[in-house]
Amino acid sequence: MADTVGRAVLRHTPAIITATGHPKSANLAAAHASRVLARITAGHTATDLRFTWRVALAPAEHATPALADRLRSARTLAATDPVRAREVLRDALAGVDPATAEANPALADAAHLQAELLIRLGNSAAAIRWASYAHHSHAHLHGPSARPVLAALHTLATAQRQAGHHQRAYYAYRHLADQLTVTAGPGAHPTLAMQATLALVLRDLGHCGAARRLLADTITTHRRAHPHHPATARMLQHLNELRRHCADRGHNHPDIEFDAAENQRQHSQAGN
């Protein structure tokens, strides 16, 4: 019976089950049957089943107090119990296909939090789907440089990087750095932090020389604009890791050795 129910769910609502991040297994799909089935009527045999499907909610209908309550509950749980928070949101998003859902602010907020939770739980593939919807939905509603749009794009970039899609992550982080340069300013901490992350993605792509140049320049600017900020020390740690990475592989980047050494010297002087 479970196999019959699961196959029916997969056949009639494949996108909904895929959006949960679970494999396309009939038994797993059957476990989620209550999300899409209102009633199952059994006949004379275990396979003689009639299904009453839930009516999919239109996007506007999701902007209800019920969704807002679930979102608040999930946010409260997120810090201490991300698994439970994900379950709360999964139920709230039942019947929503992030690939086809229309732009909606309440859904976008819920999708963004769901993506963040899925990243923390290591399910980057599902996180990418929800973060993509949140980003496109917020961009449609608020314009390309609004704060919710950039936050959703950051989450999408993080999910792409976690999934090993480094080229896609690079373009997303670069776009974020460009937007922050305009909105926050080139010397703002969020802008420089994004540049530092971009340097690490360049390393992931194998461009360690370019990564070290960008990170060394970012550290210099960050130290001048934000003296004694703890992020500078973290950036220096990443720069030293990059140097060791290159040394272990026999790379020679003489044009950036001075920058790295100078940053280390200045950091030591600041500590004294």
C-alpha cells in the first residue's frame, strides 16, 4: 500500500517532493503523502485505492496569518533546533514548487529561511532551489539592489559554493561585491568582507595567485578603514593559509610576496 501511495505522489506531484530534498523513493514519498493528499479511500484490495488530492494554494493565499505564524516559529527554533525549524517550514511550504511559484513576499521570506536551514543541515541541492526562488521573488518585488534581494543572493551563493558549483558562486559573490560597493561604499566592512569571500572562491577555482592579490589588497584597505576590527585577523589567517597552499604545491607568485609579508608585519606591529 505504501508503495502504491508513494508512486502516486511521485507521479502527480514530483516537483513538491523534489523540493523537500529527498530522493525520489516511493516509500519516502509515501511518508509525505499527508502534505498533498486529503483522503485515501481503500477498495477491496491493497492496491485498489482512490486519492483525494489537496487543492494547491495560489501564491496569494500563502500570505496568511498561518504562514506568518509558522515563519515566526521557525525563526525562533532556527538558532537551537534547525531540524525542527526546517520541518515547520516544510509543512508551511507544502504544495509550493519553488521552480514555478509566483513572486510573493511571505513565500520569499519563508523560502529564504528554509534555504539557510538546509545549508546548515548540509542539503545544498534543496537550498539552491529555495534560495533561487527567494532571490528572484524579492528582486521582482523590490528591485535588484534591495536588502532582501542581496541577502537571498548571498544565501544562494553560499549554497552554490557548498554544492561545489564554484563558478556560479563566484559570479554571485562578485555581483554582491559590486552591489555593496555602490550601496554601502567601497570601504564598508560588508563590501570588504564580500571581497575576502570572493578571494576564497577564486582559490576554490584554482586561481590562487589572483586570490592572494585580492585578499592582500582587501586586508590593507580593511585595516585602514576599520583599525582593530577582528575580521582583519581572520582575513590574515586565510591569507597565510593561501600562502601555505601555494608553497605546498610549489607555486611561485613573487609579485604578491611583498604584499603578504607587509600585511603580516603590520599585523604584528598592531599587536604590539
